[in-house]
Amino acid sequence: MDVQRKKPTTKGPAEWFTGDVWIDSLGTGQASPAMGVGAVHFSPGARTAWHRHAIGQSLYVVEGESRVQAEGGPVTVIRAGDMVRIEGGERHWHGAAPDHFMTHLAMTEGDATWLEHVTDAEYLGSD
């Protein structure tokens, strides 16, 4: 048995996020490539930049209301208790609703490739 103490909460880097985001790392798997798990806390309107994951990512909304979009698809609302699976290589973004805080568990497989920031028009689904 290996007890791992809680790591400090970190501020999400400006290169990866628009708005205020905080990350609590919850652990990393032992397989290669390892799965990383984190609780990601978004302030209202905060969101990721466009990005891709080498193998994929699952998001489970713990609280609040979220927006998620895969390239070419609609902006989709997900709420506490909802889960979304993003396939490897799929260009996407996710974040909080404009008027709600949101926390999701991000289960990420493989490395992420970070791209450009999501515009306000993309975020609002008006582009």
C-alpha cells in the first residue's frame, strides 16, 4: 500500500485556459502510458483552449454546468452527473457555463497537444 498525500492546488496555465481555473491532481496510473486524473475547477465562463489527447479523455461533471465542443459539432451542455468521452486525436474544448462554476474529473490518457484559445464566439456557439 502506498499512501499519497494531497498535492497543492495549482492555477491552470494561461497557455491552456481562458479565465480562472484551478487543478487538483488526484493521481496517475501505473500503466504506460499512464492515465492522469484531476479535479479541474472552472470559474464562470472559464474554458480550455482547443486541444487533443493522444489516446483520449473522459470528463465527469461533479458540480455545476459545463460546455463542451468537438470541432465541427455543436456546443453541448453537460451537468453534474453527466460524463463525456473524447476520443484520441479529437480536437475539442470544455469549460464552465457563463453563469455557473463547474468542477469536473478529467481522466486523461496520453499526452495533450494544446492549440489556440477558444474565441468568445466559439464559446457562445454563435460562430
